[in-house]
Amino acid sequence: MKSLRIICAFLLLIAVFCSCSLDSKYSSEFFAMDTVMSVTACGKQSETAVNAIADEINRLDRLFSVQNKNSEIFRLNSEKQLNPSDETLELITRSIEISSMTDGAFDITTEPLSRIWGFYSGLENRVPSEKEIKAVLPSVGAEHIKIDGSTVSLDKSTSLDLGAIAKGYSSGRAAKILEENGISSALISLGGNVRAVGTKPDGSPWSVAVTDPDNSSEQIGVLSVKDRAVVTSGGYQRYFETNGKRYHHIIDAETGCPAQSGLKSVTIVSQDDTLADALSTAIFVMGLQKAETLYNDNNDLFGAVLITDSNEIYITENLKDSFSSYHSYEVIKA
């Protein structure tokens, strides 16, 4: 499911950029990182900037893809040692840091687990046996990644997947390209990862919908943001069903199975696109109680909107002035 959030974000682009003159507004939609992406910018260099973003994201996709045989990640997974580009090295290093920050809830070594569950194109979704899962688990964990200078090494059975962090990194690069081209009003939508650059052309904050995980055509609230990344992860986005049970694609590295944390949607707001992307996955795995602890320790770095399996909504205190909803919600205080 490519998510109706993409469609909603695109319609939002059309509406909010009406005050931007036609000769200075430019929009583009393209496919990369296995999803539809769109960028709309307002400014004299908007066309140049947006086209440069598409080129850059496609370049990063060629580096980070887990299935492209020419990518650096594919080569690293195959050869177990590589001197990668600066971008790949930076992203692997950052992933290890966030893994430590989240006590392993964020983990880029779950590729073998995702594979036996069939969560890659060309594979059939299936529920692996407990024996299969136990055979893979010993190779999962950031401790199986070694970085020595510019060389990355993996243990024999370890493989990486940057899918839970690559779009965030790419969103940050896109925002930098806009800044370099003097663009101060833009909206980036990378398959559900939304980046608000500056404000709307009229100077007001951007409005980003938080999707109802039980009905993707509806929203449970709206965030008013500027210069922030807004990233949502949920079990409703990509899944399969067997014998009446749903299995989603967000794997808990500890159990080897789709995470069952009591949360069904996590939205992260942060100035740091890469962190927002990774934490949306990590907190989905961690659950509400651990998420509260993480927020208390790092409330200067991110805010969150959490929806539980029982449809309770929680928002962190630092979002109380920017979140609105017709539904009741509780505030997590720092």
C-alpha cells in the first residue's frame, strides 16, 4: 500500500501553493526507493532545485537499495566488507548510533528476517517456522557491524537493510538542496515522509495530516509545522493476512516477528529527518512505556503522536501547541 498520505500530501501541495506565482512554482512527481515521491517548491530556482532533488534521491537509491545488485548495500551484504561512499558510511554509522539510543529497537540488520517473511519484491509472503526464525536471530544486531576507518565489515550471516532510515536521510538532502537554491517555501513528500521547508508562501505553518490507521482515507489529527520532518510508521501500511491474522512488515529484532508493542501508528516530528525516520520505526517496536522514557531523555530532539491498538491517542508535551484533533488525547509530559 503506497498510502493515501501521499495523495493527501499532493492535494495539500495544490491548495497551499496557490499564492505562489506560476513562474516561480515548480512541482515534480517521481518514483524512487520503491515509492511515489513528490516535491513542490516556490522560488526563482524552484525548477532547478526540484529536478536536482529527483536526481539526488535516485542517486542515493542506487547506493542504498537492498535489492539492486549494483548498490553498495547489496555489495556489502554479498561481500561482507566494503569501503563505501561517504553517504553510505554516514548512514550506517548513524544507524548504529540510533540503535544504541533505542536499546536495539532500531536495527538495520533485520534483512534476513524480512526475507524469510517475504517482505521483498519477488518473494511470497509467508509465516516462517519458529526454527527458521531462531536460525536467523544470532546474526541480527548492530554488534555484528564493524567500522574501521572507512571500511565496513559484517559478520558472516549478517545483512543490512536501510529501508527504515534511507528516506529520512534523503529528505534531509532534499531540504539542503532547496536551501542551496534559495528556496524558503516547499513541501517534500517521500512516500509518507513529509518535510516542511519554511512556511507556506503566505507565511503560515504547514498543515500535515496524521492518518487514521484504521481508515487511510481519514485523519485523526493535524500537525502545524515549519522546518520539520513528519514521519509515520504503522502496521497498516504494508502487511499480509494468513488464516485471518495480519502480519505487518515492521520486524522486532528481538523476536524475529512483526512487532507487537500495543501501538498501531507512530508519527515523529523532528528537525532531524534521519532521526525522525528511524524513530518512527523504533518507537513502533518499543511501545508506549519505553517511548515515554525515550522522550523524557530526548525531548529536545523529537515529538511524537502515538496511537495504541485500543485507539488511545497520546502526544508528547512539545507538540501540544501544534497538534489539533476532534478526538480526545493524552499528553506525555517531559
